[in-house]
Amino acid sequence: MNEESPIEAEPIVEDDSARTAPEDASRLHAMGYAQELARRLGGFSNFAISLSIICILAGGVTSFHLGLCGAGGASIGLGWPLVSAFALIVAATMGQLASTFPTAGGLYHWASILGGRGWGWATAWLNLAGLVTVLAAINVGTYRFAFGALGPPPGTLSPWGEYLLQAAALVLITGTQAAVNHLGIGVTARLTDFSGYWILAVSAMLTACLFAFAPTLEPSRLVELSNYGGPAGGNTWPATDQLWLLFALGLLLPAYTITGFDASAHASEETLHAATAVPRGIVRSVLVSGVAGWVFLAAVLLAAPSVAEAAGQGEGAFLWILDRTLPAGLSRSLVAGIVLAQYLCGLATVTSASRMAYAFARDGGLPFSAMLRRVSPTQRSPSAAIWFVAAASVLFTLYTPVYSTITAVCTIFLYLSYVVPTYLGARAHGRTWTEMGPWNLGRWYRPLAVVSLVGCVLLIAIGMHPPNERAIWVVGVSAALLVLAWYAGERSRFPGPPNLEQLAGGVGAGGPHERA
């Protein structure tokens, strides 16, 4: 037990919702924490938070050109299911960890328990950086999509004017998302529940309308490789005669879209029957998003009057297809539905990121932790952490307003934070980690963990390729600062989670074994 941890001196507080699921309270107490947050989320609400952050109407729409303008239709027809299968493997291994250790800031705790304080500390920073930058990517994408569809014609504003307008819009968008989160998990859960239904309904409506109004349907487009590097793809990617490279770069479309499913883990302390509901929420959100996203984006691709002309539009490819395929009134109505889904995606991301910041600050891992770990006594929400992640997200967009770079950076940070605990779990599985939660992959955990690690390395290489070379500096400098900070003082100052020695010794927080 870490005697330095401030949490241990606090009394155990159980609310009415915690009493309805006593195993939740006992698991949390075994990890050394009081029930501070309101535990009100059911299984669907936990699933809906991750589904809302993945949001095929956000990343799938705003990053559509990253796929199409690479290797053409095959980037969607083949690339999307390929990365979806990889994300499902990562989600499955994450689910087993979440079932054993169901707590807010889950990835940080898993790495700490399975690998030690240093691994946990680094994972926390990687995950928090990924969540802050993915919030930036979502809201930048929302603004640019809405502005492209409903704003003045291109060239109306000067570059400086566009920059200032984007900055002001991001402050408004992110600020209102934070304000809603500040009201508590009850309000947020109602909106994310609605968001889950809304995403599926709007994507189904879009798919049906595109098929109904498509001038032609050519299924061969889904496997057709085309070179749209350079001007042919609106200069989305550099010109090259290496088609395999363009296909690889196009994988950023599904890789960026299918992220954020760790939100279900971050909401563990607010979820009833968390040891089973959380892993199911993680895996189901990826599975549903992967299937629904492929059907939806395939419909967009097949409905395009011309794939080559659409690719030539670059970032405007998706809207160009809608405008050329659907009646104007119907197109604008559907665009409005997409923008609402994208806004709610950012709202759910604030929820996830703030719980990560709260959990890390609770153990003294952040500057000003005493402030950032505060929980509103009336709303039972981590109010200071909510505003902290919102402000950090806006500041990051001021540093690098380039959308493709933001998506590359957040994808790298998030997947790194996903696979570090997976690697540590594979190393400890059956040795120091012997007591599993009720959601258990059994002998499949280790081979799936290896696939997760290999896939992550490939994604990092893709994400740092030009024109996203700035990602090398962002990730490289961040890694150097982490190493420097840890050995310069954090190693002796940071206590890590409470009860770390007992949990790391194999006691765990799991229950009876049950096959996933």
C-alpha cells in the first residue's frame, strides 16, 4: 500500500446507486478508492459513450478524403474492414483488462498494476495526450465540415480571417461541450444515449438515400486500387508511384475513426456491473462501428458520379458526392444531422478525457492535482478536470491547425496507450496476473496481444509519414519529455495508485472466471 496516497485517508462513501450493485463498490474499494462519482450508467449507456466517440459520422465523414484520396475505393472497401478487425482485437484485449480492474483512468491503472509505477505514469500521459488531441481533431473536423457545407464559398475570407474564425468557433464548440459535462453524468448520459441512436439512424438514412439516388452502382469500386497522390487527390497525400504507400496512408481513415473506445473503461466508476458491462461496451462499440461504418462509407463510394472527380476535391470529397447525388434540400438536412452527431461525439470525448485526467490527478500524477481531482459536491462530476481538458484541446488546435496532422498525432498517442497495458498484460498473464475478471479471453489473450503490438507499430510508421512529419516532432518531443521528467523527479515523487503492491502481487480485483 502506498502510504503517500491522499485517497487512503478518505472515508468510503457509497451512494444509493452503488448499493444496487455491491460488487462494484467492493471492487473499487479493493483498489483503494472511494465511490466519489455518481454510479448511474447502465450497460447501454456505457456502450453509447464509446459508440459516440468513435462516431462514424465524425471521423468517417471528416476523414473520408484521407482514404479515398489515397488509393481510391480499395482504401474503403478493403482498408476499412482490415483496420476494423485490428481495432476489434485491440478492444478484446482491452476488455479483459477492464473486466479485471474496472476503474476510471483504466489504462493507467492496468499499466501500473501489471508493469509498475513508471509504466502507469507514462501510459497515463500518452492516453491523456491522445484524448485531448482527439477532442481537438473531432471539433476541428466538425467546424471544417459545417463551414464547408453551410459557410461562405471558399476564398471569401483571408487565411488569417479563416484561422481566427476557426479559433473562435472551437472555443464556442468545446466550451459548450464542457458546460454540459459540468452538469453531471446524468445529463451527459441522456445525450450520449441519444447520440448512439442518432448516429445509427442518420447513417442508415444516408445509406438508403445514397443507394436510392445513385446514378450508377459499381461494386468493383470497393476493391479497385487507384493512384490519387498529388493533385489527382486534391494534394491530400504527396504524389508517388508507390500505390502500396498510398493504400497504407489511407488506413488513417479507419484508424483515426475507430478510436476512443477506451471511454467505456474511463466511465467504469459510473457504470453499474462494470466488470461485465464495460468490456462488452468496448467490444460492441467497435464491432457495431466497424460494420455500420463500412456499409455507410461503401454507399458513399458507390454513389459517387465519378470516383476520380470526387478524389480531386480533396477534403471536400464527401460533400461533393452528397451535392452531386442528393437533392439540395435533402442533402442539407442530412448534413445538419451529421453536424449534430459530430458535436455529440466531442461531448462524449470531453467525458472520457476528463475522467482520465481526474483519475490521474487523484493519485497526484498531474500538475495542480489537488485542484484537478476535485469532484462537484452537487453534480458528482470532476468539474475541474472537465474544464482542464477542454482548454488543453483548444490550445493544441492553435499550435497545429492542420487536420491530417492532428488526426495522425491523436491516433499514435491513443494506440500507444492502448497497447502498452496489453503488452504488460501479455508479459504478466499467468504469472503475476492470475486472477481475471468475469470477461476472460483465456488462452487467446496472448496471441491477440501480439497482433495488437505489431499493428500499433505499423500505425505509428504510417502516421508519421509526410505530410504529417510534424507528428514525428510532437510524439518524439513528448516521449523525450516523459523520460526526462520521470528520471528528473517524478520517479521519487509519484506514488502511483493505492494498494499497488497487493494488486501487482496477483490479488487483482477480479471475480469468477467466465469465457468472453
